[in-house]
Amino acid sequence: MTVPLLEARRICRYFGHVRALDGVDFAVYPGEICALIGDNGAGKSTLVKILSGADSATSGEILVAGEPRSFHSPGDAQAVGIITVYQDLALAPELSPADNLFLGRELLLPGVFGRLGFVDRPTMRRQSAEQFARLGVTLRSSRVAVSSLSGGQRQSVAIARAAMWANRVIFMDEPTAALGVIQSARVLDLVRQVRDAGIAVVIISHNIPQVIEIADRIAVLRLGRNAGQFHRADATVENLTAAMTSGTSGIEAGP
Amino acid sequence: MSAPPSSITRPPPDPPELPHQRLRQLLGGGWIFLLLVVLIAVFGILRPTQFGSAYNLSQLTINAAILLVLSVGQTFVIIAAGVDLSVGAVLVFCSVLSAKVMLHLSGAPGTSFGTTDTSWPVILVGSITAIAAGTAWGALNGVLIGMVRIPPLIVTLGTFGMALGFSQLLTNGVDVRAMPELLVANIGSGSILGIPSLVVIAALVTIVMAIVLHLTRFGVRVFAIGSSLEATRRAGINVHAQLVAIYAISGALAGVAAIMANARFATTTIGGHSLDNLATISAVVLGGTSLFGGIGSIAGTVVGVFIPIILLNGFVILGIPPFWQTVATGAVLIVAVWIDQMKRRTQRG
């Protein structure tokens, strides 16, 4: 069995008396798209926050490539190649796609100018264009503000940005929630491109048909506990819905 | 977007940016720059001898110099989606403190009028005092806004009152009217290579800060914070430190402006800067910088500073009651923001 890129063991998270997560196990393997589904309040967001460093577990273990780790900030998770694409995109709308891709990791000019903090815009533009081309994202121009792009293009920029800096896992919170059919298809295609580039993708979603279409493996949470795992081949709308609502265990599945 | 979704396509290369497009971007829309050119042309044609005289033009630039230095700082703050109402009061505080320090070091009696024969080292100490005091006020603004999370409008309104109040406490409300002769003669009314010293200082400040804003990592992050504070934070940038630095820059430039004001008027001007905050905000916004943050340029601010000054000058020369200038500036300001909003709506739609 392959070592998971990222593994959570017996994660608990209590908010006062509320048990948001109660001993959840979760693992992400190389080169897969894993969906994390569950009804509202199932603990999906809490689990993702913990795995991406935005929140800390009350108890439980996190392992990165088999090594125990603790994340105290999103920066800690980012440092080991785990990046989250948030639902509200987290792009700076007035900046260009290139500036957004490099936000926080701006390239500086070589030599003395770089030491003075001068940015190397031509190289950043070129590398962004390469990144967009690699992932099949077409933009009118890499100079226009992100705010003038369509919703799907904006989401693509956000994912391309994550793929640029993640080398292990990308979490995506409802990546197509605000998109139309065609734009959703493009974004899902981009997600496959990211997977094929060797990065594991975890999609948090409500959209069961879409999850069945895209995910290689589906993990279900219900009321803060594991409620089954399905291979893509075994997943149907019926048994996923059943697992989400009644806690019926599905077929245990490895990678 | 005609390529099938699954194919990997090379994006078409960006269309080459034409020089006039680039200029337009820099000037934040261009039309306000055109307005400035038209104003100069109209006054220049109607009264070529008075308006176009070397004396008048140098007076125009001298009048603009102090306001320009303040407005450059305000540009940083507004691009970062903030506002600095304290600039004029911080200027007053710095000028009073600096004048007091220089007076004390010169050994002249505290009540002396006119000029003192103070040496350059003392002027240097006074200038460092002014810039340090301004930086401190700005950093205080930045800490309260970035870390304590109080809205900029309230914080800088508070420090506006505090800085002005402290200035009056320091002086009992009476201006310090003894300035070093060297400062007044060389900086206030002197010139370097035929260009008024005040204008040289303002131009240097403007150029350096334009480079910082538009070409450095610090500048990119000023735009990023104004565009989306949350996105900037999530990108791993220390937004608190960045905000402190941005407001400290505005404060430091108010300190520079204080030295310039002391030199120009040979006295502190406690009562003369209560509207500087509004003048700088309107200059910045006239220049195409968005009050909502994330968009703007120093070049636009330069244009925005000159428009009211040229209007006033032209009205005086033409014999139009100068009070019309405030009316005209107010109207242009409203039109400027209206055009900015329309552009944004069409862009986002």
C-alpha cells in the first residue's frame, strides 16, 4: 500500500460541547482526486481547516508522507506543499493574473536591484503564461485585472496559483459552486490536469453527481464521523446520499 | 475561449502594449490629464504674458510642492484602501516640534521673531526630528488600523485632533516665528540650478516614491492589500507590518512637508493646515486612484494636485472671483469619482 501524502488519524475537534469532529480518519494518496462530502455540519470544513493549518485539532495526528507533523498556521501547511483554494477565491481582483500567481512570492530582479526590492515583472509574466499554458487555461491577456475575467477564469487563476506552489495536496472548497455548466466543465478539466501533474486534489462538495464524475475516491462525513468511503466505480447518487444522511457504511476502499 | 476544454493550448501572446495605452494606465484614465492640458492651454491663450510668465509658473510649482509631498503619501494609503485624515495636523506637529528644537539649539530667546543664524547641523537635527515625529504618528495610525483593527477614518480623525492639540499645547497656540536664516534662504526661497528648492525636493520625493510604488515588491503589496486584504493575508504576507509601513510613509512625508512649510513661510503655520487632508484626498482621487483601493498611480496624483492650483491661478489672472475655484474643484472631484465608478461597473459587469 502506498504511503499517503497526507493522513489524518483520529482527529477530534470540540467547540465547547459541540463535537465538530469526533475521531475522523482521512488520507490523501498521490495522483488522485479525492472528494470529501457530507451534509451541512458534517465537519468537512473543519477537517479541511485543520489539514491546511487554519485551525488546530483538539486531539489526533497529522502525518505528511508518513511523518507526524503539526500545523500552527496555513504557512506551516504551505511550507510542506499543502495549499487551499478558498470558495471566495482569495485573489486580489484589481491585480493582474500574473501578479496574483506570485502574490507573496514575488520574483525579484537579480543583483543590486533585487536586493532593493525591485520586482521582475517580465519573468513573472512569462512564468505565469507558461503555467496557464501547462494547465490549458486560456486568458485574454495576463495583464488585465482579475476582476474583468469571468467567474470560471477567475477560479482557473486561483487553481493555477495553488498548483504553482503546491507539490503535495490542493484542497478545493466548492470549486464550481458559483459557476455555470460550461465553466464548471472547464474547471473540472483543470482539476484533472492538476492531478495528472502529480498533485493530489481534495474537493469539498455538495454536488453529488459532479463528485461521481470527477473523483477517484469519495470519503463521506456525517455528524463529525467517518460515514464510508467509495471507489468511483462503486459510487452512485443513491448510496452516497444514503451514507451522507443515515451513516450506512460503504465499501472500505484504499487507493 | 474557443479551444475545447481538454486541449492544452498556448495562450495567444499578449497584444503589445502601445505607449499611449501605457501612459493612459499611468495617468489613471487619461481624461483628467487632458483636462489639465486644456486648462493650461486655455489660460495660456487667454493671458499668455501673465499666465505663461516664468515667475507665475515657478509660483505655481512652489504652491504645489508641499501639497504634492503630502498627496504622494496619501496615494499609498488610499491605494491600500485606507485614508489618512491626520496629514495636515501631523505636518503642524512636526513643524512645531522641529522649529522648537532648532530654536532651542540655536540659543536664541524663545520669543524671538524673524530668523536665527543657526548652522546647518542644527537644521539637520531639526529636519530629522520632523521626519521622525511624522513617522511615529504614521506608525501609530498603522498600528491602530492594522493590529487593533479600528477603521482608518476614525483612527486618523483621532490622531488629527491629537497631533493638532499637542502642537497647541507645545506652543500655547502661538506660532513659532523664528526660523534659521539658512533654511529660509536656501530651501524656502532658494533655488538649485534655477529651479526652486522646494520644487526640487517635491520632485525627488515624488520620483522616488513612484518607483517604490510601481516597481518594487513593497508597492505590489500596497496594491494587493487595497484590492483584497484577506487574499493578501492568505498569500502569507504580513499585512499588519505592511499597513504600519504604509501609514508610516504617509507620516514621514508629512514630516518632510513640515520642513518645507517652515522653510517657505519662515514660521510654523498652526492654523493653516486644517483642510490639507481633504485637499490631498481630492488630489489623489482626481488623479484616478480608487477610494476603494487597489487602483492608482503617483503620476495621476501629480495631475490631481495641479488641477485646483491651476484653476485658482487662472481665475485670479482672469479676474474671476477666486472663490469659484473651490466650487469648480468640488464639481470636478464629483465628476472624477462618478467616472471611476462607471468604469468599474462596466469592467465588472
